[in-house]
Amino acid sequence: MTEITETIQEPLEDAGKSRINALVALFVAITATFMAICNVKDGNIVQAMDQAQAHSIDAWSYFQAKSTKQALAENTLEILKGQHNPGNDTLIKKYEAQIAKYEKEKKEIKTQAEGYQQSYDDLNLFDDQFDMTEALLTISIAMFGISALTQRKWLLYFAGCMSLLGIIFGLAAFLKISLHSDFVSKILG
């Protein structure tokens, strides 16, 4: 156990003298700040996605209700037509008008529901980008910590590259630029 303590203690004692630690502190501050801002934006996107999904579900439920009413009107119309009663002409026209009205309303509701679904899908693309941003920035912060302990420049460069990549994904998401890696999404998803 003392060997581990000595291994950790030595870099910590030299930490104040190291240029790497000064860079690590700066990069961690920038990375963590950007990650916090992205997290807030991602939370807002998730709320908008939830709202779009709820509206989509409501619209499809309304579509189903109109379909049920239309089916009932169509069945009633068939019964009236099957009775061959001249007095039913007014009722037949009424049900034909209802059926046409339901068909028109269903088309409008379907368009609306599909719009909500498209909105959800568009938001999900940027939510994925913010998720990739968070993953890359988290990895970079961990790597910055290890580079401070080990004083390895190559590790600092690796962490810097991960941070830069995360910042690029985050900025693209903020600017609504589709920079989406299906490969990374499949790994993370």
C-alpha cells in the first residue's frame, strides 16, 4: 500500500512546478464549462422532444377516434342503403357528408401528427450530438486528470484532441449543423 501512496504522492508534490498541470487546469476549466452549457441545452432539447412526442401521440389518438367515428358512419350508411327506404335519402346524404368530413379531418390530423414526429426526429439528431459531446468531454476530463498525475505530454495531447472533438460536436449541435456519426451513435446507443 505504501508503494501506491509513494507513486501518487510524488507527482502531487511536483504538481505545482509543472507546466502540464497549468495546461490541464486551463483545459479542464474550458472543457467543464462548455460541457455544462451543452448539458443545459441538451436538457431543453429533451423537453422539446418529450413535448413533440406527446403531441404526436395525442394527434394519432385523435386520428384513431376520427377513424372509429368514420367506420361507424360507414356502417350506418350501409345499413341505410340496404333498407331501400326512400325516406332514408336525407339520412344517407347526412352520413355521406359525415364520412367525407371525417376523411378530410383525418388527413389534416395525419399531417399534423407526422409533423410532430418529424420535429421529434430533428430534435433527436441534435440530442445525439449533445450526447456525443458529453461523452467525449467526460473522457477528455478523465484523461486530463491522468495526464496531470503521470505528467505525460502525449496523454495531455490525447485529452486535448478528445476535448476539441467534443467541442466541435457541441458547437455543431448549437448551430444546428448535422454532424452526426452513426458509428459513434451505434456504440453509445
